[in-house]
Amino acid sequence: MFCSFPIAATPGGPRSHASEPHGQGVRSRSVAAAFTLVTLLLVLLGCFSATPASAALVSTAACNEAGLSQPFLRWGDASSYELLPGGDFEGSLAGWTLSGGAQAVAGSEPYGATGSVGSHSLELPAGASAQAPFTCVNAAYPTFRFFARNDSLLASVLVQVVYQTPVGPVALPLGAVALSGAWQPTLPMLTGSVALGALSDGTAQAALRFTALGGSSQIDDVFVDPRMH
């Protein structure tokens, strides 16, 4: 069984300290937080009605021992983040699922968010999709951010989080991020890990999926925020 929902706009981010400079090219189409809660309730009621919750508690312990950094400090976000596996697109993309011509290409975000400026990023032609490897998340992984740019005025990137559940994959649309022609960080986006972790012994297996809409785009350096560390 595969559950998915209509495209939802992305909340601008759960933390007020992650301020963005005036005039930056990256914008998120936002709706009220209540809509996000309704979407999560649809997931819980529509996809898990046949499967009882296996745990009532939500884990906030780290899922792994990945190194942490502050890649968005220059944009006012002092949170510590960990790089998604293969999320810098500099080496092997083993575990990533690419379709529609998505591929690693020369050129990277110029800020050196991983500690040094890279040489590659992920290109998404219009309609192309890229899904990251499944990784452990829980309540300690509420948000993520990445860098992006577009190649046309109408281009945007649809972001979804895909969860492994007892009844099959569940795809939660998190929003469509409108981009500029210059590399910029996105605003923080919610993973929904708190709700899904509560139904899976406190943790869940999740993967981020990126799909180019309306034109070609590039993404780079995808980070998840383990806030509770």
C-alpha cells in the first residue's frame, strides 16, 4: 500500500532565529501551521488505521553518530546540522534513486557549507526526481535545509518526505520551493518525524525526495537538523 497526498505548501520554518537576508532568491510558499497538522492527521488516520501504534513515546536520542556543523550560521541559523548521506553529491550516489535525467554535474554552492567548496551538485531537469537513501529519524530530526538554484523563472522544486511504515511507503509533500538563479539556502522545512516516530517505537526510516517542476534546477548540500543534540 502506498499513501500520498496533494501537494502542500511548505511552512517557512519552525525557528524564528533562522532569518534570511532581504532580497535573497530563495522563497518558500507558506500556509498556516494548521494545514501541516491536518496533513499529518490524514497520514495517521488514512494510512495507519489498519495498524495499531507500537509505541506511545517519541525518541529524542540521536539515531547515529554523524558529525555536526553549523552550515547556515552566516544566515542567522545557529543550529547544528548533519549532512544527509551523499548529500554533498561529491562522491558515490549509492542509495540515491534518480529518474528523469537527474544526475551529478560540475558546479557547487559557493559558500563551502560542508567545510570547503565542492565541485559537484545534483541537476534536476524538469520532471526529474531524486530520492535520498532511507535513514533513521525521530523527534530529534524535525527540520532540514539545503542549497538550490534554478535555470528558469518558473522553476521550483517539490520536496517530499517518504516514510517506511508497516503498511508500505508513505509520501508526505512538504512544499514547493521557488528558487532564484543564484545559489541560496532554503528556509527550514519540517520532516514530520515526531508524528511518524511515535508510531514506530520512537524512530522511523525516512527519505527525502526532490522533484523539479516547471524547469531545470540544481540542489546541493542537504542537511538535517538533529535539534535535540
